Amino acid sequence: MTAFRLAPSVADAFPDTLIALVTATGLRGREPWPDTTAALEGLERQLADGTWQPADETDPRIEAWHAAYRSFGTNPRRIRPSVDALGRRMSKKATLPRINPAVDSYNAVSVRHGLPAGAFDLDHVVGDVDIRHADGTESFTPLGEPGTVENPESGEIVYADATGVLTRHWNHRDAHRTRVTEDSVHVAFVLETLHATRDGALLKAATEELQGLLAPHADRTAVHHLSPARPRAAV
């Protein structure tokens, strides 16, 4: 099993953090996912008819991530939290990207609820995963750039396993090594809030929606949570 751990320094800095881990085993990414297709198309229709729009940086959910990024030295208007970047892209292009059904599922849930989301192919994770401050010596290869190696800034919050960094700037960008493809069969999906007191119910609804999209296409799914009170979960 893989353990996800919230480092004490991150818990202290962000004491109202709540992270949902939705795991899917036996995922079947090459079959049709009609509910995910409907979710994407439904959001695009709502945007087009003006009945809904993605959260922007004036929204408290996005503002919280901008403040967090600034706290560890990242300019959030240059390097944006994933949910902010996704919402801005959708507002500009009027569509969501189509990557593969698993990624499309968490993108739809993320932008609908205004919460960052991501995923890791657990078959390519080495050891356990820590959400911690980088020390500046780690390596990171960005998604889609297998020949590139970066070094996160010291103090930047990252997801990291035993051999490298899996996300930069907390949730800005994922690593190439643990990317989710149509052939990924054992995946951990992540949904995050920095304000559980305010947005815990929203996170719960998003988690249930994501699990509902995944369950018809997996042998089994499960949900775990990380928080300062429960800083470790084995998935």
C-alpha cells in the first residue's frame, strides 16, 4: 500500500486543510465513460447559456490558494493553482480539454466545484507520498516534458515520493512519471481545500461526484481523507 502523509509544517501553516483521496483499482480507461462525457458537455452548455461560470480569482475558494501560493514564494498570477488555470482556460475557450476519461472526470469535478484536483498512477509511485516543503534539492519532470528536469524552490509545497517531486507549487503542475493515461489501472485522485470549516460540505459533494464517475469503470473505489488531525492515510 502507498501512504499519503501531510507534513507537520504544512499542517501548521494551513490548519484547516482537508484533502480527499479517491482511489480506483482495476480502472478501465479504454471503454466509453458516458457519464463523464455528459458532465463535460453539461458544464459547457451551462457556460454557453450563462447559467454557470467557473470560479475566478475573486472567489474565496481561489483567493485562498492565491494566498497560500504567495506564502511559499510563488506568484499565483504567473504560476496559477490548477483549478484557477483550468477555469480561466474554460472561460476563454468555452470548452474543457479532453485528455482521457479518468483525467476528464476529475477536471469536470474540479471546475464545477472550484476545488483543485489531480491524480497519480500508483503503479509509478515509489514508496510513500509526502505533502511537504521542498528543500531545493529534489528533481521534477513536468507532465508532457519527459526530457526536462526542474528543481523546486526551497520552501515550495510539493507532493513527493521516494525518488522525486510529483507536483510543483502544491497543485500547479503534475509530474510526467505518475501521469494518468488510458492504461492506468490503480490511481489515487486528489481533491483539496484549505478551508474545511467553510468548504467541507463542498469537498464532500465533489468527492461523491468523482467517485460516482469512477465507480462504473473500476473494480473498486474507496475514499480516504487527510487533515492536520489525521495526517496519514494508506491507500
